[in-house]
Amino acid sequence: MAATLRQLARTDPAWQSLTRDQRLLAAGTRAMQDIQAEAARKVANAQRQAIRTAETENRIQGQPSGSRTERLVEDMNLTHAYIDGIKRDATRNLMDLINAAGDRQGASGIRQLGMVLFDVQNPVMTRDIALEVFAQGNGGTGNAAARAGAQAWLQVTEALRQRFNGAGGDVGRLDYGYLPQAHDQVRVLSVGRDVWANQTLPLLDRSRYLHEDGRRMTDAEVLDVLRGAWETISSDGANQRQPGQGPAPGSGARANRGSESRQIHFRDGESYLAYLGEFGRGSMFDAMIGHLGGMARDIGLVERYGPNPNAQMRLQFDLAQRADGKLERVFGNQPDAYWALLSGTAGTPANASVANIASHIRNIETFGKLQGAVLASVTDLGTYFVTTGFNKLSYWDAVTNLGRAGGREAKDFMNAHGMIAESMISDLNRWTGENVAQSWSGRIGNATMRLSLMNAWTDTLRRAFQLTHMAGVGRLAKTDWPSLSAYDRWRMESKGLTQAEWDVIRSAQPVQFKGQDMITPDAIYATGAPNAGEVVAKYLGMLSDESETAVLNPDLATRAIGTWGAKQAGTLNGELARAVMQFKSFPIAMMSRHWRRMLETPQGLEGAPVVANRLAYAGAMMASLSILGAVAFQIKQLVTGKDPVDMTTGKFWTRAMAQGGGLGFFGDMLLSDTTEDRGQLDTLGRALLGPTFGSAADAWELTKGNIDEAIAGKDTHAGAEALRFARGHLPLVNLWYAKAALDHAGLQALQDNLSPGYLSRMRQKARKDWQQDYWWQPGSDLPDRAPSFEQLAGR
């Protein structure tokens, strides 16, 4: 009742003129209406839950093969793609916001450089967007780009709110523009309750803090409200849980998310940004994109599994256990690991401080170790063309789209239709398997991927495949469901598309791009089909998932293994798992996405291409990846100043197969280049226990090892080891196209000065291990000659 009184006090201009009895009567009437509405929603949600249970059962029973547990896990995989489709459908309508975020208007030259390299914000644009959002697009900033970006954000979030509520949710609408509040638990906790409350107080809209009779609260009273909010924020909601009762009341049903009243109301956009700068996590744009992803997840889960997805999954686990005798492992993982990742619980830190420290460590390893990773990614071309064949797409289109996918026209077309590159919205880093924390280390890691050309390479290949796939669907859409080959029907069904949904896609009017028919989300919406939103989510999810098979990205199975069964972030086990498994996602994803596909694709389907045959698939993969692995290995020799090595030896092809067969950068560590002057513990640690352990072992040798050597009267080479250690953890000093120049400009000479004989040992190791020489001799300022290719054929 008190909350209702305060709400009416704020919204009714005549409230203070009413008597106490009149206020109580009005509040009672409103409360009764709210109770009736909530009761009706609960009844409707119970009906929705029953309907979603029947739909889930139909989906599971409709899968062609596998145990009940296997089919349940496959349904979760399809839901993961569905959620991605919802997010992409929403994000494509945010291009005005994304463009405004990158607008350099009013930024200094140094700031513009920071925006290009490290995703630094333009404070002028950020401020104007925040002001426009709070004012519902009428902030009067005079900044057309900011206003367009704010309006796009407001329209998209309102559409998501309505879609969520349509599936059983109860998220209210603020009468000012919504911006997510991304509190940094560590920073809030560190300053203490009273300091935080006193610093937050001047930023609030005091008209929101009223007594039941309409009187504004005093400073002391608002501070009491803020102290209560501090307890919730600093404990991540733990203060609202009763011992032994688990999650806070009301949080069990996903549909109830967002129904709680907001306690912190900022005065305007500038106050919001001031708070974010002092106590927020990441930037305003990080919070906005994070909110978008969270809403997409919530919508996807309630649309697929009902208003209470957790209850649905408990039921499905029980049914699977009854049918199979036990919950089976699927690709080495228990079903609850898939669910923990899909529902987001595994990625929610149990302890924010622990998670932040561990994230920084992994990010440092990323920007220190992956500055030449793009050279290993030449092998992506192998999986690109194998996936093209698997989907019966045109190889000619696949080749020509590689050339056009990097152009502005193709980028704009794909962005408009939901295929926005992850790097554009700083969402996913393919090398870590998890979201990169938007911190100083995360931004340097992203900059490393950008400057090494890794992002450009990955985005171009994925965009090229998506263009090819969209054109393939455009051609296939001319064929009705009964006339599709058995293989094509299986491909659609394996992505969750039914005959009815295929009919919706067929009824869409194709859009022409480069002379080819493309089925677009807008074309599907234009059909007027009542389930158009679900069809678009499945369609975009299919395009995205296949592109991440063509150019590997971790799937749910890979992420479950990479977190040791979805161990929660911010726990000792969870962070240890993430450290040990860092950089190992590629070989796991290769097995999960390609080798498992090879084994599980039904054989003998009418019209199935030769590449779908197990032996042909395996042969195509091994041949193409081994050849490309050989190319990648030889390129690495050239860019480090060495001559190419003999390609007629078994050792070389073992190395090439490891490089191309999905090991990628992990293969570099497992079969390390022994011409590197690196500690044995570091080498072992990198390969088996992850780069963090390798660095810790190297640091141990640098400190304790050198102390022991000094006590024993031995040469320590501490300076050389310190230089090597520092270089392996500094950003931008090992970029593959600049590394040789920096080496020869003085770093090699410095290393040799600190560790006499270092350069001669490099040459000796190269001759011993690969019988190769240097075309750019270590320590020399300029190359002595051009690279020699005489040894390629064993001469």
C-alpha cells in the first residue's frame, strides 16, 4: 500500500489537496486493480507455461534421433541460436546508436586516436545521447546524430519490453528514457555505505522520492533509502535472501525479471554519466549493449520454455532421467552445464572482485600472446569452404563474396539485416570464449585484435559466408517444402525451422543484392505472419550459427568444457577453469562443430552432397586444413626473418596438421617453435595448464630461480629474462607486421647484451631443428638478402 501511495503522490497533481481518507481510498482502489491484474497475469502465465511445455515436448519428440537427454541438449542449442537471432534482430535497428557512438564530432585529435585504437568514448557524443535518452529524444542538444541514436535506442528497448511482456513478463515503462544502471559492485563496496550514499544523493531526481501524502523526503530520509540500496548493490542482492532459501523472492520465474521498482532515479543524463564514471562498470554503451543481450536472453527463454524456464528445465531433466535411466553426458558435459550457460547463471560472478582480477589476468595474456594470431587463422579458409559445401551453397559465390564482403556496400547491407560483426559492438572475443570485460585490459585486448587485423579477417570471412548463405536460402525459397530434397529438409529441421515457418520464408518478397535474391528480416516481417518475429529469430540464428561454424567460434558445448562443466565465474574453480582452458577453445570447437557434425549427419538422404559423406567430409577437412596449416607455418617463418623450411619431412607435416587441424594458436604452444629462447616451465605451462600458469612459472624462474643462481655464484641472465617476460605481456610490441622491425631496430641487440650469446643460440636452434637460415640475420639493421625458397622441396 505504501508504494502505491507514493506512486499516486508522484503522478496525481492534486494529491496533496486530498484528505487522508481520500488518499487511502484512491490507493486501495489502485492496489485492488493491481492485485486483480497480477492475479490475471498469474493465471495467464500458468496457461502459457502449459502451452510451452507441450511445445517443448513436441520439439524434443520431433527430433529424428538420439536419446531423450541428447535431444533436450540439442533443443538448448537451438534456443541459444534463437536468442542470438533475437539480439541480432534488435541490434540491426540500433545502427543510428552504433554510428553515433563512433562519431568523432567535437573530439580532440588524441581522443579520436583513442576511439580508433581503444574504443574510447567521445564525451560530447556520450553526454548528448544520455541527455536525449532521458528526455525521450527531446533533449534539445541540437545534436542530430545523438538524437537519432537515442530515438533508435528508445524504440528498440520499448519493442523488447512489449515482446517480453507479451510472453508473460511484467516490466513497467518509466516516464523518462531508460538507461541501464551498470553498478560496479567492487567500487560501490570499497567506498563504504555512507560515502556512496552521500556522493549519489546530489545526482538524484528528488521529485521521485515522496512520502505517502506527497511531501518530498528530506535529505536524511533519502539517504536512508540509498543506504538500503547500497546493501543490495554491494552484496549483489544477497541481503534480500533468507538463509537456506536460495534466490531472492520473485526471482524464480524469468517473467518476473524487471518487475521490481527502481530505487535510484537520476536527475538527467549528466547525473547518470557522473555516477557511471564514479561507480559504474564499463561505459554507457557497454551497459546498453549488455542490457540488449540480457533482454534477448530473457525473451528467448520465456518464448521457448514459458514464464518459468527454470521450472520447465527441471521438468525436462526429470523426464530425460526417467526415459534414459540417467542424465547422460552429451559431448562430455552434463545437461545442467548447458543450461547454466544458456540461462546465464554460469557467467554471473559469485564474487565480483575475484572475477575482475581473473579477467584482467586473462586479458593481459590475450594482448600479450595473440598479436600474431591472424597468421594462424589462414586455416579458417578450410572450414569456410567445407561449411559451404555442407550447406550446398555455391562455391563461386563463396569465392566472390570474399572479395566484396570487406566493402562498405556489403557491410551496410548486412548491418541493416542483422548480420552485424561482433567486433563492431565489442560483444564477443573469439579467442577467450567469453565476453571480454569492458575494462582497461579488455579494451587493450580488443585493440590488439583490431590492430593485428584479426577482427578484419574474421569479420570479412563471416560476412562473406553469411552473404553466400542468404543467397542460397533465396534460391531454395523458390521450392516448397514437399519438393525439397530430404537433405535440405533435414538441414532446415536441424535449425528448428518447420514446414509452416518455411512457408513464411517462402512468402517473403526477396531483396536484390548484387543480382541475387536475399531473404531479409524486413521481408519476413512484411508477410504479416503472426509468428514473423519467431521466424526471423530462427532465420538469423541459423545464419549466425553456420557462419560461426565456417569461421570457428565456441558453441555451448565448447564453452561448457572450457569452464569445466559451467563452473560459475567469480569462484575459485570457475576462474581456475577459465585460466587453464584459455586459448583451448579452437581445438574443442573444431571437434564439437565439425567432427561431431561429420559423425552425426544422417547418411543416405536423397540429394545429400558428396561432402556430407563421413569419409569425404573428413578427407576434405584434413586435406584443406593441413595444406593451409603448412601455408600458415611458412608465413610465420618469413615474417620472423627466416627462410621457409623443408616441406618433405614428416616433422613438417605433423606441425602443419596440428596448426591446421583446429589447434590454431594452441598448436603453436603445444608444438612450440624451439628457436624461441623461452623457459621450459613457460612452454609446458602454456601448453597444458594455460598461459596464466606459464607466465607464473616464468615469473618464478625470473625471481626465485635467479636468486638461487645468484646465491650459487652462477650467471643469472636476469635482465634478459625480464625483457623476455615484459615483452610477452606488453601490448602492441609484438604485432606480426611490426615485430621483425622492432626486433632488428634494437630489441635483439638489447637481448644479446643482457644475455650474451642469445643471437647465436637463435641461429643454432634454427639450423638444428629445421635446417634453416635467416634471410634477415638476427641483430642486423637491414636484411642481407631476399628469402630463399630452395629448401621447400628438400634441396
